[in-house]
Amino acid sequence: MAGVAPQIKVRDMSSCKVAIISASWHKEICDNLVAGAQRALSEAGVSQNQVIYVPGSFELPLAAQYALDAGADAAVVLGVVVRGETPHFDYVCQGVTNGVMQVSLSRSKPIGFGVLTVEDVAQAIARSGVAGSKEDKGYDSAIAALELLRVAGEN
């Protein structure tokens, strides 16, 4: 485990529109990530959010771009990439990470990054926010996106 998530105060962000975009691979884990993101948005008063499902994590950056271009103030991308026996893992992880950063910077809009890049499914479950897990990366990534919206509003 990477450590303890920072304690960030959840503020009223009820005027914001946030898109949650989830990969469809490892659906049960992704559903837990989505639930965590939705809980964070609800705590912040965000009622204008939509959940968009894409085939896999590689498709997340383009779907986030579509959502931001359609008027979302921020996006939260969620997925699971499990290391396998081929270099596919490395290419997907690098492509998703670079793609999300490129979209965020080119649109000047925050994207919460909740893509789990793990060695095995047990590691993903431990980070998915399911009952008994030690981390909730869906929640954390939504809070990160909201916090960046707050920072943008102050500048």
C-alpha cells in the first residue's frame, strides 16, 4: 500500500458538473470505484454528474475529452489494469496515464485519476473501496478533481 491519503476537507461544489468515466474490465471492482466517486461527489453536493462506461482503460482519455468538451467541469476516470504475462500492461498503463494528463492540460480542466495499476486482482480489491479494503481510490480521485476545481476557482 502506498500510504495514507491526505485529509482534504470536502467543500460545497454543488454548482459543478462532473463526469465519472469507468472502464468495463473487472466490472465488480470498477463498480466499487464508481460508488466511491459518487459518494465523494454527493458529499460535495454535486448532483450534476453522469457515469459513462467505456470498454477498457485505454479508452478513458478520449471519453474524458468528450465529457469535458461537452461541458463537464471535471472528470473522474476509473479502471483496473492487472499485470499479465506480456508487455501489454506497460503499454496500457503508459498510454492511459499520458492520455489523461494530455487531456487535462489541453482542456485546463481537472481529471481525477482512479486507474488501479496492480500486480493482481487482490491488490485492486484492496484499493477499490469495497467493505474491508484499506483504500478507496474512487473516492480519493473524485476528491482530487474537486480540490483542483476549488484551486482553479481561487485563481
